[in-house]
Amino acid sequence: MLVTLTDILKIAEARKIAIGSFNTPNLTSLKAILSAAEELGEPVIIMHAQVHEQMGLCRMDEIAPIMLMMAERATVPVCVHLDHGEDLDYVARGLELGFTSVMYDGSAGDTALNYANTSIAVSLAARYGASVEAEIGSMGARESGAGGSDESIYTDPEEAKHFVEETGIDALACAFGTAHGVYLKQPKLDFPRLERIKSLVSVPLVMHGGSGVSHEDYRRVIDLGIRKINYYTYMAKAGANAVAALADKTFFHDMEVAAIAGMKADVMGAMGVFTGRTLV
């Protein structure tokens, strides 16, 4: 069933869990993620990221109708989310296509402009009954899956409070030590910073750069208020590893079936940690 980000994060808050949020740049990953969610009976967020279009993967207008159709037919709550929309025109196009949630990401640019454009995104989304996520601080590298970055601007808790109050967003992505892509070294998370942000901010908190974080750290950030975890890179690697393990790679359809199975297993593992099914 198709729901908004606000709706699905209410489930997360009621259960004190985090909802897994997975990029779906192709039909293969989309099948893997929704199959995992339905088998576990867990709500899920599927995402199209603007950067994936820039990488030559599915364009938004190609993948959005498929994402929405499959979400509507799913037996679990599914939010269809635009991840890291880098300009307002792209965000507006996503809303027109039917995304039930959008992220405007102006975190890498001028702070005043981030405030202004995020507020505009909130106004645009309101016309469609959609939710808005935005970011203050910066995780460094974008979600290309090609590699992480040591460059990160940690979210200032007082600034986070002001940003949420001024823009009216529904969820806040905050930087406290994670990064997008493959980690170059073990991430060191700033738990006191996250705890302070949670004490000041009235909306659900989002962790980007979720792949590669230890099970123990996942559980700790969830206990401190993280309700949405973005996850892609290690899922994509699991699909590639499953293909590489095939003894006979003659037919592409065999590779696709293997990739779906590999990604599904990885997603189920991640969901198990995010929801507390997997004990650590």
C-alpha cells in the first residue's frame, strides 16, 4: 500500500524502530527490496536518487511509475521517496509524477539558500499531500556508491532546531559521523551530538550513509531517535557478489535472478537490525 513518509515514520516512532530506506535505480533492486519487505511483513521506503539518473541509470520519469505501481500493490506500507533532489525543478517533477515524499538537499551550498529552497519544497509538497525531508550539515560524498569521504560538516543541534522550525519539514537528515558510499575507515559516530539534536528537534531523524555501520551502532542510533536509515551501497555490492559467484554467466537473466536473491538477503538482514529482529 502506498503511504507518505509522515505516515510510515509514525509506525517507526510507535515501535521505536527505524524504517529501511533503499535506493531502487532499476527493476532488479526494486523487486529485491519489496520481496524482502513483504516476506518480513515490514514497512519500507523505496527511493529514486537524482544522482543515479546522472550516472546513466533509470531516469525518474521511467522508474517512478513502476515504483508507484509496485508500492500500491504491495501488502506492506510503502513510501515512494525522491532522495537527494538537488534542485527545486527536479523536486517539482517528482511530485508531479506521484512521489509521496521528497528530499530537497541544499546542504552543500549556501545556508540561507538551503532554508529558502527547503521552505519552497515544503510548499510545493503540500499541494500534493506529500512529505518533505531535508538536510542540515553534510555527509560529504553523494550516494554514488563509488566511495566514501572523510569530509563532513556535522549538524549543529541548535541550527537543526531552527531549521526545522523555520522550514516546516517532516523529517531531518543530520550529519553525525556517517558518509555515503563504501567506508574508507570504520565510522566514528558522535552519539552525544545525535542525542542533543533529538532533544531539540520535534520531527523524526534520518541517518544517511547507513551501509557499513556496525549492528551495535545501528541499535544505539535507533535508541537515540533515528527513525529512517538510508541504505544502498552494501546492498548493491551483495547483488554484484551474487552474480560473480555464478559458475556460468552465459545468460543475463541468470545474473539478474542471482542479483535479486543476493540483494534480497542483504536487505532482509538490514531490516532485521533496523527493527530489532536481529539481536546484537
